[in-house]
Amino acid sequence: MSPTDKLLVWLHGHVKTPPFSKEARIEAGYLLRRLQRGDKLEMPESRPMPSIGARVHELRITDGKTRSEWRIVYRIDEDAIVLVDVFRKTTQKTPKAVIDTCRGRLRDYDQE
């Protein structure tokens, strides 16, 4: 890790095998590393999530081995990449419970 890389701050969730396949875990790690180095990710790897908050995005991981879609909700802060949640996407729309939970975690994080 370079001294200029942003820290990863995990508020909830993890990326491990299982339930992620080895390939999906490696892809997630690669994308997180790019974020740490300051790369701006866009579709199809990442998309903004303004319904959760400013600077909030979701990484989009397709796991071909398990036929799963994974999402990693994160926020880009000046000094860190804040990882808010990791979940398996099962519907077209992000569930309201996930959105509300992520908002609450970020609110609590900002108050600390």
C-alpha cells in the first residue's frame, strides 16, 4: 500500500470465500484497490447511489460461479473509502431496508 492510498474503513460486511467465489473475491479486491488509489469507477463496475447520500456508490460484482450479483456500498471521503454494506442483489431495485440501513450507518459514522 502506498502512503497516498486511501484507507478502507469497514462499517459492515466482508468479502470472503464462501459465499463469494474466489474469482468474485479477487475482482472485488481489485476494484477496491483501484478506489484506494483514487481511480474513478463508472458503469458497469460502479454506479452512484444518491438515494443513500452524497459521494455514495455501489460496486457491482457478478459472480459467474455462484450465479450471484453482489453489491458493495461505499462512500468516497477525502481520507478514506468507507465500506457501508456488502449484500447479494436478488431484485432489480435496491431494497428500501438496505438503503435505510446504509443511511443510518453513515449517519452514525459521521457523528463519531
